[in-house]
Amino acid sequence: MPTKNFRMGKFDGAEKISGETLAANIEKRGGKTKHGCHTGCIIQCSQVYHDKDGKYLTTGFEYETIWGFGADLLVDNLDDIANMDRTCDEAGMDTIEMANTMAMAMEAGIIAWGDGKGVLAELAKVGTKDPLGRIYGNGTAYTAQAFGVDRVPVVKNQALPAYDPRAVKGVGVTYATTPMGADHTAGYGVCQNVLKCGGDVDGHKKEGNIEISKNLQVATAAVDSLGLCLFVAFAVLDDARGVPCMAKLVSGLIGKDYSVDELVGMGVNCLKDELDFNKRAGFTDADDQLPRFFQTELLPPHNVGWDYTAEELQAAKV
Ligand code: SF4
């Protein structure tokens, strides 16, 4: 759990912002601990969260949102985090990007670490004519540049999500190499590194993590291209029948046989198109790397580092 702008991997206030606390609050105040974003979903990963007076506050604030506005900013008040989520939802802002943007404001001394009310006040400026709000609205990299911050967790100018790449290297390789920038959903190595779903690869060591990231990037591109919710990927990874079943779904849709090889090929082609787009937009292999501080600082409590070269990381690309 990246803490204080990726300085540590452990947050003392974690229990106060945990899923258990969230569920207990919902049970006490009303709301829903399960909620589907569309009809027919049997997973129902979302929730409806009320304030302490039992009034609707927000919907579907997830691990990444709670991490970003919580541990990464040293904020341990779940209701403040829920309010930050609501503010972002109402303005159409991505919570990972804005949480990292607020970390830049903390690095610059505009907000004190851990000051949830201070974050809410700054977030409220986005979308108004306030000069700081205009800076924040451009995201993490822009805000860091404006304030002269040099500890900037972005890849290809996209802010990092809720898994430290030094300790969860499978997803770290994805952050560095996916055409979209630091996107955990583009190849969720957390599966094999932490959840042990679809394999068991040590996230602290380099061995095997380029391979899992590459395979996951291909599979994810195929799942995304089909318009399926990414959470089906867990079923696909955990059961040998998963991928053939997806190919059968496509066969049923198009009315002719569609093979597993074609499905995998679709994922590969999708990534190739994206890489080609990036190349023509001016990105080079040197952009497939994490920010420098990950390479120079070890992450406590396990004191793991990041020592992949950009050349090594090319093997994760199709
Ligand atoms: S994101 Fe996926 S798992 Fe979550 S509620 Fe929507 S369809 Fe269901």
C-alpha cells in the first residue's frame, strides 16, 4: 500500500480506511455493501455509501480511490475520502489522477500531510476560475511541474495507481510498458504477485514478472475489446475453461467459429495498434520506464527496489 507519495509500503491508519470499516459504516448507516453497475452482474463490486446522518454520500469508491486519497496522502478519515470521491464524480475527474495531484500539492507545502479537510478545500477549486484549481485540473505531472516538485509518480504523464511497483513488480512492468501509461487495469500483475490467481510469481523479485505482464496485457486487450467487464479476467485466469468460453461467446455473437488463437491475436493486434500510435506521437523506448525515485530509493518495510532497464522492459511489449 503506497504511503505518503510512495515513500513507504505500509500505512498506520490502514484499518480506519479498510474494506471492513467501510462495510461496518454501511451496515450502521444504511446504503448497500453490494451494487451492480449494470443488470445481470453477479459480482456487484460497487457499493452505496451514506454519511453519518444516513444521507447518501457517494457510490462505488474503490480500493484505488481510498488508497489515493487515504494512505498516499496520510488521510485516515473514510468520510473525508468519500467526500473527495463525490467531488471528483461530480466534476468528472479521475480519482487516481486527482489523488496523486493532491500529493503534489502536499509535496509543495500547500496542504499538510494527512489534512483531509485541506484536500477537500483544494479539490473544490477544480472546475472554477481559481488559479490553483486550473493547475490541479491538468493532473499530476502538470501540477508537479508548476510547483517544482521532483518526486512525480507518473509514466507517460499518467499517474500511478495503488500498488507500489517495487513490491508488486508484475504490475510495475505493466505501468512502465503499457501504451497507456501507468495503468493497473492494462495488465494486473497483482493477480499472480499478491492474489495468487492464475499463477504464483514473487512480486519482490525480477524473475517471471516481465512474462506475466506481457501475457496479461494481451489478455486484457482482448477482454477490453470484447466490451466485457475486466473482473471476468479472474475467472479466465483461474479456470482453464475460461478462455475457450470467451472464444465461444464470440462464436455465438458472430455466427461462425472463432478460435482461442484468434482471440489472443486480437489482443496482440490491439496492443500493436496502440504502440504504433504512441510511436507516431513521439514516444520512444526510453519512455517505457518508471520515475527515477523508484530506481534510487528502496521501499520499506521489505526494502525492495526497481532495477529493470528500459532495454530489459522491451520484452514485455508485443
Ligand atoms: S464493474 Fe464489473 S464486477 Fe463491478 S459491478 Fe460493474 S460489471 Fe459488476
